[in-house]
Amino acid sequence: MTEHGGNIYLTAQEIGMPEEKIIDFSAPINPLGVPKSAISEIKNTAKYLFNYPDPDATELRQHISKYHGINSEFIICGNGSTELIYLIVRTLKPKKVLMPQPTFSEYERACKINSKFKIQNLKLGKENSFDIETESFIKFMKNCEMAFLCNPNNPTGRLVKRTDVLKIAGAAKRLKCYLVVDEAFIDFVPEESVIREVEKNPYLIVLRSMTKFYALSGLRIGYGVFHENLVQKIKGYKEPWAVNSLAQTAGIAAFKDAAFKKKTFRVIKQEKDFLEKEFKKLGISYIPSEVNYYLLRLSHTKEIVSALRNKGILVRDCSNFKGLDNSYMRIAVRSRRENEVLIKELSKFLDVIPAKAGIQKTNKLDSASSAE
């Protein structure tokens, strides 16, 4: 199994700490938690759990359709957007696939499991904050049958502007290469989404997640938008009842909750401003981010990750992302209290660990990831 963030259960077991005491910066989930409106609807729905869930998630798709202004017939809901990644590969069986490095690891894993394929890697440069450049992406997309574009990218938090994604999508159409745009974190920059463009482009696929912005991680809910030429083929490979009744109910409630959305934007901005100010004070090199997490670079990341973990504070060791080394870690934006705890502990380790390890303290912002 590929390592991801959010495994509080293993950590709690290994360090002997209750799960509820773990502070999890390793999974970039909305610090506000699950919307109260969703929790209320879950309670109301629980009494009907003897019924099978709607296999087509009809009501949820209707709300998604209204929310985005797209045709509900072209929407497929899944057990998280990750299920849909595997479903797409299983259905289309691409032989040559373009993947940037670094990016979300499940793209490659889905291809390895589901088809004989060759990876076309596009290595992103740290000297350019790991940005995805439009022309380079298009160049590398030639002779590929599928390309994955995580936007904003995980783990860097960097965004490809909507106009540039549309250029890539237009090239994908000309090249007859399926472009899978994973917008799992686009809710934090919704104006940059290309979800409404799918109906015009038979080679564009857009995936969305409700586990990040709406904190519905434990219910596993996501959706994909497919062109009318493709949607029935994708459905033909999909398992039934993948989205349970509670997930469907919670998703509908979340889409209706405008107040939660407004508060999220306010809190995330406040906490990002706080964290960036503190990073600069400590001399921590970070990649400017469009979303609710940061990629940090330190000269002794492994020691810090381990030391924080022993205190019940989880951060994401990024050494298993292709294109990154063991000097990188990802941290989520959490509540002010939790962010203050992280900064306090980081300041201790930055003073103590370099001396113990005989490492010179070199955490000043460098040209590879200077703050904007």
C-alpha cells in the first residue's frame, strides 16, 4: 500500500496515545471539520440504513449539477475521487501515460494495477517552485494516450491557471489524449476550475473530491465529470453501491451550506497568513501555496518528522513522492491553536536537532522556493 497522510490509527497504536489526542498535519483537511448541517442530516438518515443506497446517487448528482451548472447525466459519483482514478484507468487501459513529478502517487499505482503501461515523466524543477509549465506539459503529452494533471498539485500546492489548463485540454483534444484533471483541492480556488468545459471536449475528464474542503474524509465521497461519449463506457466498469447513503446525504447538505464555505475561506486565509509569517521568522523554506497545505524544505526533515510523531504531531514525510528527496515535508493548515503548537515545536527542533546531528542550520529561504 502506498503511504499517505492521515493514518492516525497506526501512530496512536505505536506511541501509545489516544487517537483523539493526535494532531494531524499530514492530511490537508478543512480545520473547521465536518459541516454541522451534514452531521445533522447524517443523524436524520441513520434510521433508514436498512435500505440500500441509491446506486446512481441521483439526488446528489442533481445537487452537483445545480451547484456547477452542468448536466447531471455526465456526473459519476464515487467512493472518493481515488476510486474514480482506478475506474478511469481500468476502463480506458492507456498504454502510455504522462505524469508530472512530484504529484499524487495513486495515478501511477492505478496504472500499474490495471494495465500494461509506460510512464512518460515530466520532472518539475525545484528552481521554479515545481510549477507545471503549459508548453512543456503539451510537449510531453505527444504520443501519450492519457495524462494526469493534479490542479492544484499535491504535494506542492501550486496552481495551473484556468486559461493554461484550457490550452492543455485543447492540445489533448487535438492529440486524442485523455486529460484527467484532478481538482481535489480546487474548492479553495473555485474560479480556476474547468469543470464546465467537459461537455465541449471528449478528451477532458475532471475529478472532484468532497473529502478536503468539506472534511468528509471518513465517508469517502467524490465525483467525476465525463463527456457524453464516455460516461456510459465508464459506468459499465463501475461497481454498484460504491457511495453509501450517509455519504450521499452529507454531500447534499454540504453543497447547500453557503455559510460553511464562506467561513472556510476566511479561516484558511487567516491561518495561512499566520503560518507564512512564522515560517519567515524561523527561516523555514516553503513553497507558496494556493491551498490548505505547504511543502516545506529543511536540512533535517527526517529527524523532525520522527520527533514530532513521538509527540503525537503528524506531518507528511514527502520522501516517497517521486521528484522529491528526504528534505521535504508537507503540513496542512489547521486551527490557530494547533498551528501555534506546530510552530512552537518546530522552533525547538530547529535549534536542537542540527547541533545534535552536526548539521549546520541552513533553513533560510532559497531561490528554489522563496516566498512570494
